[in-house]
Amino acid sequence: MNSINNILIIGKGSDIVKTFYYVFKNNQVTNISFREAWNDPQRIKNFDTIILSGFHHYICRLSKEEFFNYIKRYINFIYQIQKKFNNFYLI
């Protein structure tokens, strides 16, 4: 007997969203924007699987030091949501 899992896709890229809606078509799939999640990680509820696909495009203009600081903030974001999933995919 298959159980239905709760899946969260963080990111609004149409190809990513279409792909994972298809991959998880027999599950309950929810989608929120990366910026919504980044600005308020506490609003993310518990999910069986979280797929994170997003970043701020301004990172393309950052210096090396600023880029590494961004990576630290990104990792901190993942730590903030880590207790809210069983499986995690970073795309």
C-alpha cells in the first residue's frame, strides 16, 4: 500500500516545478517561492520531502568574499528548515 507524502518545492522555476510535480504526481505537492521561504523560514511547515531550488540572482555580481558570506547565509537558511523534512534535495 502506497502512502501519500507531503512534498514542498521551494522555488518557482517553471521547469523545476513541472518536473517535480510530475515526479511526485501521486503525492501532495506544495510550491512556494524561494524569496518567501528565505524571508520567513518559520512559515515552512513539516514535510516528508523538501526540494530547494533557488538563489538570489544578485550573487552573480558579488565579490569572492561577499559570495562566501552569501553561502554562509544560505547554509544557515538550510539549518533553519532542517528539522522540517525527512528528505532534502538541493537543485
